[in-house]
Amino acid sequence: MSKINNLLKNKPKSINMGLEGFQEDLEKQNQEAVQMNWKPPVELSPEVAEALSKLMNRPDIDEANQKAAQIIIDAHPVLIGYDTAINVVPGMTKDTILHAGPPITWDRMNGAMRGAIAGGIIFEGFAKDYEEACEVAASGKVKFSPCHEHGCVGSMAGVTTASMPVHIIKNKTHGNLAFTNLSEQMPKVLRMGANDQSVMDRLQWMKDVLGEVLKEAMKLAGEIDLRAMLAGALHMGDECHNRNTAATSLFIQTIAPYIVETSFSDKVKKEVFDFMNLGDYFTGPTWMGYCKCAMDAAHNIENSTVVTTMCRNGTDFGIRVSGIGGNIWFTGPAQRVVGIMFPGYKHEDAGNDIGDSAITETYGIGAFAMAAAPAIVQITGGTVSSAIDYTVQMTEITTAENHHLTIPNLDFRGTATAIDVRKVLETGILPIINTAMAHKEPGIGMIGAGLTHPPMDCFEKAAVVLAEKLEK
């Protein structure tokens, strides 16, 4: 009876195997609750199940994945300069418009992508207004191509045109380059589908002033060690996808002396500093380029089932896999993003998941490192404990941990590195992504932020092709 009496006297301790909201409700009532990341067994089609069985218990695949993971870990991206896209981005032409995600045609683009593409056409002088830009886009007079197929990445719609300034990032370990455009800062921006005159004026200033100042400053600096800066930002509370408070401060602190030394007037320098300080996201694209530089080095590793690209164009979600190589895409439908909306907007107002920024999660930061950035839940929703849980859970679908990038809240455990297609299918755990939300209609811009996942389709299709390739 004493045990029963003690049981009745003590506060209950709950184990929740359902929705996280149940745990959150219990905690709000000061009840101790533990969230179990449990899922029912994964149901795979006979074709996918057979493919997965062929990929399991393969020492050659394990060895290839370890090789890919080590390449990612050893990557040492540094910023070496800025220049106009047409001068440095491989395959860029005056009439090429790069976009986020896997390949897509104008007729399949969602509102945010159409708005950004139209804005890019206007910015390059191919049309005078939105209506004419849409006609140009549909006519075939401009060429659309994924950023990823040009060594490039772009935030949200990812639209990058010939005249835009871009980062130039070099992998000191492996020698490859990556490129990404600059942050426009405000919510009403081209990358979110906005394209009015204020957006055009800002893009022009970025081309004529910001890009030129940064270009000259980097000629004086020579290079900036991004890996060391990223490691420091993670220790200061960033996850370097949607929270860049520390990273942006560190970057400004590093480049400021060189900006001061440029030949531009004090007035222009102040304009640049003011713009960089408008928001914490200024280095968001920088980390995208960093991650792209690391992941491209691990692409084309024979027999590897490591995912080297995750991206979305607002209609499709696409992945590329190291052992398949090249520009072979495995796609599924872009998913909804669930999170916190700006005042006046509802989830139904948002378009589907969009952007190349999931390259950060592919590399192992962003949502994979939310345990380092508990304040991120103020932007994306959820709780601090769920943010930590996501980071821990991602180790179940990855190959290694990156000792260069550690998380204080997890006793300086390295970030989860090298997503394995096999582990995603075996566990049913999908990579977690935190991201902004753009309005589903063109011309409006950012309306919220939250969390999402890729569709399982991508990994299922990749597994089938990987298994077929092994048999050849």
C-alpha cells in the first residue's frame, strides 16, 4: 500500500508519443512531460523496399559515405570577393535568369517565383512593367536555369540575373568555387516575389553602390575565413539559416576596417553600413554560399547515398545525391510551411516551401543546429526543447558529426553531417528545415516563418535509381 500511496502523492510524469502540442500543453500546466520521437514502422512500396534492401549492409556504400562526409567536414570555405554575376558565375549570360530549386518552366511557377522572375526581367531592362515581363517570361526570350546547376544558390525565389552582385566563395581544401547573391534585407524584396519600384531602386543601389564597395573592400581584405566565423556564430546563439544575429555582427566587425579603407566617400560608406545594419539576415546568403561550396565538393562520389543538395522552387522539392552525380534531380511536391505569421496574414496566404536555403540543412546547420539557437523558436514556432530534439534527431539520418562546428547546449557535440538516403527511408525521419514564408501571390513578399520537411518521394525515387546503378 505504501507504494500506491506514494504514487498518488507524487506529481504524474507523462510520456507523450503523439503530437508535440500535447507535451507543450502539459508543460504550460507545470506538468513534467517527455516527448517521444516515435513513429509507426515505415511503409514502403514493394519497389522501394526492394531497392532499400539492396542498399543496406553494403561496405562499399558505407565507405563511400564516410568519404563524402569527410570531404564535407574538411571543407574550408573562405570569402574571396564580390563581383557581377555575369563576370564570375559559370554559364551566366545576359538573358539567363537563375532561380531556386530544381528545373521549372514559367507555366508551373508559383506566385512568389513568378513575381521574382518578372522583377528580374524588369531589372535587366527586358520589360518596363509586370505585365510585359510576364509576356517576356512566357515567350522564351529569356532562359531559366537552376542556381545549383551553375555553382550558385539563391534565397527563396533565388532569382539571380546577369547584372546582380554575388559573393565569390572558395573551398580552400578542395579548390571549388560557389556563388550567391546579396541580401536585400527587408521583407518586401525580390526574393520573396515583390517587384515594385522600391524593389527595383534597391536592386539598382545594390548593383551600383553596395556591390562595388564590398568588391573593393574584399580586394583589400584578400579573404575572410567563413568556417571560423560560422563556428563562432553557432557558439553565440545562431543556427545561420534564419537566425544570423551573431553572424552578421561578426561579419560587419571583420569587414568594416576594409570598407573604411575603400576610396568611396564617407557618405557612401555610411549608406553601406546602415544597409548592413537594417536586419540580422545580411549574412544569410553568405552561409548558403558557404554550404554550397562544401557540398559541391562531395558530389559525384561513386556508390555514395549522401544527399548533396536539397532545394525547392515553390512547386517542386528536389534533391541530388552524390553517388548519382551530375544534375540528376529527384523531386516531389513542395510542402507547406507551418509556423508564425506576420500580423494580418493566415497560413492559407502562404505559398509552398521555396528556396535554395535548405542547402544549410543539407550541410548540417540551420534547423539541424537549432539546439545552438534556442531563440529561433520566436521566429519559427515550437519550444526550446523541440528545437533541441530536432538537432538530436537529425543524427539518426546522417553519417558523421562535424567537429569544426559544435553545439554548446549538447556538450559541444558536432553538427549532424551527410544525410543518408538509406537512413531516411529506414527510419522514416525526414530532414527538418526552418524557412521563411512568401505570399502565394506575386508582388507581396515575406509573411511569416516556420518549419517544414521534404516529401518522402524524393528519397524513394533516389533509392530506386541508386539500387539500379549498383546492379549495372
